[in-house]
Amino acid sequence: MTDTNTAPLNVLFLCTHNSARSILAEALLNDIGAGRFRAYSAGSSPRANQQPNPMAIEVLHKAGIDTSGLRSKSWDEFGKPDAPRMDLVVTVCDNAAGESCPYWPGQPATAHWGYADPSAVEGDDDRKREAFRQTLHAIRRRLELLVNLPAASLDRMALQATARELAGS
């Protein structure tokens, strides 16, 4: 476990394609994490040449959240020996939650925080944009609870239970 007093807690958000929900969560936690958290995101099966969904990037920009460095990537990157060691791995879509995840070095805490896929919403651009905005808002509510937890709730033994309890938030 990372020392929460000196090094940030590494959190990996997983989704199938790593283009919407996991990207929103990564950018948002890096924005509000106040140096206590370092967020990453990945997908179980990003498509060839997958990029973050343009509406996800737009909604993040409008919320004043930095999007530099965001890219869609496979979760395989985080199983490599030189990858950052995760303290918490959170699936944010039901498909990724049901898949067999790779072995994560250090046996991080895991949780599932399901969100509907905003990119699956049909209709005009305003309706789609609103779905992304609502998803960002839902993720923000849960992440604000996480970042405001006392350090004792983030130690190795408590993190698993804490992250799973937040699933009900």
C-alpha cells in the first residue's frame, strides 16, 4: 500500500473501450484528488485506434478539467513490470466488471461502480452531451466522497470495504 501521507494513492478505472466513463473518472479524480490520488484508466478491449470520445473531452473541458494526456489504452499496460502499482482498481461499466481481469501486482483493492454508457444514448448532440454531463456529475459525487475520506479509511485493509461501500452512493 502506498503511504497516504507522502505518495498518492494510485487508482485505475476500467471500462471496455476506455473512451467515456473511465476517461471521465481518470480526468476528474486527477483534478479533485488534491495530490492524494493519481488516477489512470484503461479498457479491457479498446478498439484499434480507439480515442477518447469527443463528447467526453468536450464535457471535461466545459467543466474546467484538464484533458491533456488522456488516451484510450488497454489494461495490459498496467500489468507490466514497469507499470505503476495500483492501490485501487474500479470497474465503471458492467461489461468490464464481468470480465476476467488480469493479475494486478500488489493485489489492489477492487470495486465496481456501475454507470450507464453515455455514448450509447441516442438522439441529437444536445441529448448525447447531456448524458455525458450527467455521467460526469454522477462520477463526481462518488469521487468527492472518496477524496474526502480520512487517511485511515484509505489504508490497505479499509480501502476494499470503503470502495465497495461507495458503490451504493
